[in-house]
Amino acid sequence: MLYPWGHDQKTGADLGFGQSPVNGEVISAGATSCSEGEAGQGCVQLAVKMQDGPRPNQTIEQVVPTDPGSPRFAVGDQVVLSYAGENPDDPTSFQVVDFQRGMPLTLLALVFAAAVLVLGRWQGLAALVGLGLSLVMLVGFVLPAILAGEDPLLVAVVGAGLIMFVVLYLTHGFSARTSTAVLGTMLSLALIGVLSTAFSAATSLTGLDENTSSLIGALGAPIDARGLLLAGIVIGALGVLDDVTVTQTSAVWELRAANPTLSWRQLYGAGLRIGRDHVSSAVNTLVLAYAGAALPMLLAYTLSGRTFGEIVSSQAVAQEVVRTLVGSVGLVAAVPITTAIAALVAVQEPAERPGEEGAERAKKRRRPGKTEGR
């Protein structure tokens, strides 16, 4: 119902983003003045051979600044130029804006996939497929639905729920254990949605940072900026929640297998003790992840001469504080919620003896003709 069926999605050209990327290579670089008739060497003159675009294999000259806020280009750099789409014979229609990063990113993705497959094997392959489906869900459903004007928080909750079901069942299989993790994740996500809505309203967060304001101005249509902020909180918390709920569920099941005589209360207590260690590190991970992403902003505020209270209560920092603390509360709550559900379900299932599953697999792998002694 939320998918924008028949919605005419605007393109970048429709929104005024008319620049087209053109790949090129820097073949020479030399110091020069920033404008004609000006003395000094405050800029660099580049000769760039274009690899595609309207003038492939042709060379144009570009003058770029060397101030601290601009990237430094050198001979041999693979760069990206922005083409305004006007006169391709006019060098001013092009501008060097960035580096090409396709090959290193592809190599890094292959290393990551190989590491997951080596350790996880078939389950690792299922996890990679789940990751791909998560990206498809975000790009194919969440983003188009929000751009079509749907409520961002509702879209994020539905998208996160779909991602949760697909990834958890695909990676861990259809079982009572996986369903327990799904239920714990769902309840924790609901709590995060409620808390983020309440505290974003209590702190009067608008969600109108620089990027969101630019997007709304370009679209020329109203988008719920606060809803967009809440959607980011829900989706950002989902990945860490999966980790906590799956770990807690697995811990309870292993405890049940190790000692089938444990009651529900004993299983819950033992699982909760494991969860305390896990959640303490997970909360620290979440806080540091958000702080690392906002590090340039924090540095700018530190140099502003404002007090700590003024910095924390500003719009840009306050929304990160709400994002971090609400996500952390959801993580903390996920431990007792998931552990309680897992203990209730686990005590109803027949327990396997420790190592029983591994011994069964070993028997299947044993070659015919070998004796039990061997």
C-alpha cells in the first residue's frame, strides 16, 4: 500500500541537478595563478584526458584551488569531472570535482565477501544474499516511497520489518529460535519508534539540517523532516538489534542444550547475565559509531567557543543525542525482552544433548567401511 505505484518520480535533471559525471585522468599538473593577470601561485593547472562523456580521449585544462578545503590532484589521478551539459568544446562546462573510487571499493567488497564466506560458509552466503536484499529494499521501496510523499516513519517501520523477516529467516532458517529473535526485534523496534517520536517532539527537533533543507527546496514539495529523522533512527537501530536478539536467543538455546533441567526462571537469569556483557559493548559501539560520523561537526562546535550545554542543545547535536540514546534504550530493552521470550519457548522444546548435532554430522561424513573404533 505504501509503494508509490504510478508515481512519476522526478529525476536529477528535473530537480535542477543537471551536471553529468565524466571520468578522466590527470596527465599534467603545474602551479599557476587563480585568475588571469593575478600574480602568485595559489592554484594548480591540470590537463585532464577525458575517458568518456561528450569528448572522449580529448584533453582539457582545468584550474583548481589549493586551499585546505579543496582536494589535491596530481599526475596519474583518476578523477571525475562534472559536465554542465552545455557546450562540450568550452572547458568551463567541465569541473574536476572528485576522484574515481570504483575499483578500490569493488576490491574491498570482494575481500569482505570472501571473509564472510570463509568463516560462515553456506550461512555466510545466506547472510550476503540477505544483505543484498536489504539494499534492494532500501533503494527499491523505502527511498521511492518517502520521495513520493508517504509518511517517512511508517515507511521505515514497514521497510525495517520486511528486512528483518527476510534477513533473519534467510540467514538462520525457519525455526522457533529464529522466530523468537524476530519477535524480540519487532518489539524492540516498536519501543524505539515510540521513544523517538515522543522525545523528538519533547525536544522540538525539526530534522531540518542542511541536507534535508536542500532536498526539500529541490523537490519543491513538502516532506516531513522530523519523520525523516525518525525513519533514520529506526533503520539505523535495526542492524544492531538483530545482533543482540540473535545472540540472546542462541545463548538461551545453548544453555538449554547444556542443561535440560534448567527451569524458565533459571534460563532467563543465565541468559540475562550473558546479555549484560553483550549490551554494554553494543551500547558503546552505537555511541562511538554516531560520534565518529558526526566528528567534523563536533570539531566545529568545539572551536565555536560555546558552552557544553549550548552545544548539546543545538539542533544538529541534539538530534544525534536523541538518535543515540533512543537506540541505546532499545538495545538495552531488547535483552530482557528477547531473553524472556526465548526462555519461555526453549523450555517447551525437547533439548538436544551437547554436541549431538555435531556428532550426527560427523557420522554422515564418515566413509563407508570404517569401523566405529576408527
